[in-house]
Amino acid sequence: MNVNNTTEYTLPRMRTIPKAYEEIKALDPETSLSMRGLRKLVGSGQIPTVKIANKVLINLDLLIEWLACYNTSTVGA
């Protein structure tokens, strides 16, 4: 590793599925997204995850971005 490397990295906010759901619910208490729906998104591969041992982790920022940019006109197309 280069000691003089000035590249800064931000630590991703990795959450388990229940914790990610809690954070989404805290940001939007009226959300229509359910825990089951989030699990389906993860299971289908639409939301990228990292598996460590028996835990599935979601990058919370990517999840929020995905939800914000989701285009409903492509569903079922």
C-alpha cells in the first residue's frame, strides 16, 4: 500500500435486512415497502448484497439510491 496515497474512502453503511428495513422505515414512516418486499428484492438479486458467514448485508446508501431511482414503468415489461 502506498503511504502517500491521498485517496479517501468512505465506509459503506452495511446493514442486515431487518436493520436496513428499520432505517428505511425511520426515514419514511409511511413507506409501502415491507420487510417481505425487501427480502424479495434481495432474493431476486435486484439489490446487491454481501454475504459474510450467515449474514446478508446491504449497502444502505445503494438501497436508498435504488429505491429513489426505481422506474416503475419497466416493471412487467
